[in-house]
Amino acid sequence: MSSRRKFIQTTALSVAAAGVGSLKGLAATTLDAEKKKEKVALKEGIAGYTFKNFSVDQSIAMMKRTKVDALSIKDFHLPLDSTPEKIKEVMEKFRSNGITVYAAGVIYMKTEQEVERAFNYAKTAGLDLIVGVPTVELLPFTEKQVKNHNIRIAIHNHGPEDKLYPSPANVMSNIKGLDNRIGLCLDIGHSLRAGTDPVKAALDYAPRLFDLHIKDLVSSAKDAKPTELGRGVMDFYGLSKALRKIHYAGRYSIEFEMDMNDPLPGIAESFGYMRGVAESLA
């Protein structure tokens, strides 16, 4: 059953329930009050790759128009070899526009020098999270940097084409036994294309789930194309319930890849849908 159909059914049931008698309503009110104690608000964000064809100022303008206030910054907006002065300048531009840069990435790391550079970059920017892809051989060295800087790293799964970390399970099997500040950035689209249910992955890997890249796909095939949230096959209702269940504290960041030369309409529709799902669970 599609996520859109589930959402419509849930809304219909809620409307129907509104007509039930007062005694049942009183009981439901008490029960709802208890449930609300356990509810966790999902925090929105956007993955910087969404804006790969746009400047910092253009990206900020689109975020403000869609009322998105958190970003995982990509290196095309803030190069990894930037001076401390440049890092301060760009970070301040986002801050002054009401936008929190909560992470940096995805950052690819193939040498120890590149691992060191990524952690120094994050430290200079005042960030406590890197979304990154160090090679498997570099994981012990990456762990040392995590301990030295007290900066977490969320390793990103990249789908069936990726030789390093095609699925969330590949990430988790490689970081088993390493410092708990090394975790997972679950890309739900790549996860589905690699044959892994994102809802199950979120539940299974909850303790090490640091970040989420959110997208929808027209099918679950390996070569499935992206679409606006709610128009494809992804179960966002189930995912949102799972994230609340595990008390997920990270960001729920849309990475919009459908039309990257004109992403604003799709970004707006996708956030509208995501917020509708959140409202249905409130």
C-alpha cells in the first residue's frame, strides 16, 4: 500500500472518529494525553546536495521561501580547503538568515589527510556532525579523529552501485565495535534501491542513527527515479511512526534530486507533504 494511500486512510479514520460519542471521547482524551508524553517532534532539514546548481544566496532564498531552517552543508557552498575566515563568513551568512547548519556532507575520504581535513573543517565551522564516506580501511583512523575532536560521523549508504556502503547493513557491519559516535546517515531512497526497507533499517539501527536523507522514488527498482515526496512508493507514514518510536533526535532532511535545475516547486510540495504526515501523527 502506498504511503499516500495510508495517509489518506489515516486522515479519513481521524475524521470518522470525531463523531463518536462523548464517553468514548473522554477516554480518548485521557489516552491521548498519555501518548503525547511519548511523542517526539521530528526536526526538519535539507541536504545541501539539493542546491548543487545554486549559490549560497540562492539556496538561502529557497529555504526561506519554504520555511526550512536547517541545512547539511555541501563543499560546493563551502570548499573543504576554505580558510577559517571564509568558513566564518559563510556560516555567519546562514546564521544571520535564521538557518542552522547542523552538519557538513556528504564528504568523501580516501586518505588519512582527507579524514583529518574533514574533521578540522567541521571543528572550525563549529559542527558536531559530519556526514561522510571514509573507506573501510580508514575507519580505524577515522575513529581516532572522532575521539580527538569529539565530532560524530554518520556514514552514508549510497545504493546498489556503491562498492563501499550500498546498504545501511553494510555501514553497520563495518562500524560494529567502533566508537558509538560513528553511526549511520540513512538515505532512504538508496536503501530501498538496495533492497532494504527504510522503516526496518530505522528501527534496527536506532542507537547509531544520526541523520536521514529523505526522498521518494517512483518504484523500488535498482534504477528507480526520484519524485516529489508522496507521489512515489516510500512509506513516509510508517517511517515517521518508527522515528517517533525510537525517539529519533536527528534531522529528517529532504534531499531533492528530481529537477535540480528548478527544484523549488518540488521542494515546496515535498515539505508540504512531509508536514502533512507529521500533522496526522500529532
